[in-house]
Amino acid sequence: AYPKFVKVVEVSPRDGLQNEKTWVPTETKINLINKLSDSGLRVVEATSFVSEKAIPQMKDNSEVLAGIIRKEGISYPVLVPNIKGMESALKQNVKEIAVFGAASEAFTQKNIKCSIEESLKRFEDVIAIAKRESIKVRGYVSCVMGCPYEGEIDPRLVNTVAQKLLDMGCYEISLGDTIGIGTPDKTYEMLQAVKIDRSILAAHFHNTYNRAIQNLVIALSEGISIVDSSVAGIGGCPYAKGASGNVPTEDILFLCELLGIEHGVDIPKLIEVGDYISTELKRENLARVKIADLEN
Ligand code: HMG
Ligand code: MG
């Protein structure tokens, strides 16, 4: 059975923009977040506190957080890889962070320049500070359906990394199909291996091969009720060659409507936000659902 309600975690200001080669003005990032906040979304991942050499597009993280209107009832998590990032995030008074690991040694090395084991040690230090400051921590596991460097990934390793993040104190675990190579069968198989309560698992599926929606139908029918997505399908990870954007939020909401799942988001408003950021980035809006579809 499908869940009654889906919580959408909007990741476009971070995952959607981090790979943009042309500089996106801070004001555009702030506008994007504020517009998303006005559409009924409950979680808007705002930026990341990572090395600016690694991800130049996120170097205005502090200005972005200082510039947005933080609405009551909305969470604005930020990515934090290490203590240094945590210290900068604390100065901006963040209430939620996300640590990001992977079920692939090679991807972990490329992405955050350490082994899986070392990454977990770093997260432990970050989470210790978060606990002291009463900051919520979300945990990502990348490459859950395959790795751009290693190819096939053993779903049992996905479970191991996810379980460790949970034991450390993450309140939610987001399963990332980083390069969008999942299939419905793989999605099912991977979820069978992950022995974690469905209510705290999120599906973070990139849409490289246009299969994210099919895979999400499997995830939803397996009891997952949290979905990460980006308006207009913008984005991609710079350490995942060929990976395109996240599944478009508009299409997730439309899927929810079709399946009779509540989501609490104003779809026409969100479609306008997708048009806004596509125009700003001079990119095609990859969402399939348009205003006209809603009138049929
Ligand atoms: P490193 O080179 O090992 O770090 O990188 P280091 O400690 O040796 O420091 C190197 C330099 O970076 C130093 O500066 C540090 O000060 C600086 P320098 O002395 O050379 O001028 N530095 C920092 N600056 C700002 N904020 C920080 C920070 N830490 C060090 N927090 C590190 C290790 C993790 C820092 C680096 O590799 C990094 O920042 N990686 C981030 C990569 C990233 O953001 N990837 C995209 C997000 S993950 C993703 O998209 C997947 C996801 O969407 C899920 C999915 O789709 O599967 C989440
Ligand atoms: Mg991602």
C-alpha cells in the first residue's frame, strides 16, 4: 500500500545548484529558497558548508542563510562534511544539518577525500557537536544502486552504512541513487537489504535515465514516504560523471495526486518556482507536469 502522506524534501538550492558552472548570484539563491518556502514545502535544503575549492557554487553559504526569510515550521538543512563546516554552519544558527556518506569507497574518496571508515569518524565528531547544540542530523548514503567508479554496489553495504549513521544519531536516512542507474527491480532488492524502519527512510533519486519515477513507485509501495527532489529537475553531483538532476518535484507531486497521496504543496505555485529558476539558469524546465495538466 502507498503511504497516506509524502513529505517532500526540496533539495534544489543545494543539489540543484551545486553543479552549475556559471555563478548563480546569491540573490537568486535567496529568491529561490523564499519562493519554495511559500509553496507549502516543509523542508528546503538550503546550501552546503563544504570546501569552496570542491564546490565553488556554494561558497556564499553564510550569505544565503543570512539572507533568507526563515518561515516558522520549515526546516532549512545544510550539508556539513566535517568540523570546519559545522563551525561555519553554527555561526548561521542552523537547526538541521545533513552528513553525507556513501556505500562506495571510490565515490567517498572522490567526493570527500577519505575512506568510508574515516568519513564515519568525521560524522561522529560533527554529530557530537550537533547533539550538544540540539541540531537535528539527517544522513545521506550515496551510490545505493551503483557507483560511477565501482559499478555494482552490494546492497548489504548500503545497509551497513545506513545503520551506522542511524546508530550515530541521524533521525532520517536518505538513500541516494546518485547517478540514476536504479531500476524498479534494483530498487526493490536494495530496500529488502536495508533493515531500517520505513518511516525514517527517504528516497533521493537522480533522473539521469528517466527512471526515477518508476523507481519511486516501488519505493512508495515499499512504505517509503519521504522523497527528495528538485524543482524543474535541476542539478547533479560534480563527483558523479554524467549524473543529471534530481527527479523534478512537480512530477513527484503529480504522481502523488495520481496515487491519492497527500503532500501539502501548492502545485501551481511550485510550477512557477520551477519556471523562475529555469529562466534564471537559462535551462530547459525538465518537469513534465505543466499548469495545463492540472486542469484536466
Ligand atoms: P580535503 O581536501 O581532504 O580537506 O577535503 P582538508 O581538510 O585537507 O582541507 C583542504 C582545504 O579545504 C583547506 O583550505 C580547508 O580549510 C578547506 P586551504 O587551506 O587549502 O585553503 N576546507 C573547508 N572549507 C570550507 N568548508 C569546509 C572545509 N573543510 C575543509 N567544511 C572535504 C575534504 C570534505 C572538505 C572536501 O572534499 C569537500 O568539501 N567535499 C565536498 C564535496 C561535495 O560537496 N559534494 C557534493 C555533495 S554530495 C552529493 O551531491 C550527493 C547527495 O546529493 C546524495 C546523492 O545524490 O547520492 C548528497
Ligand atoms: Mg544528490
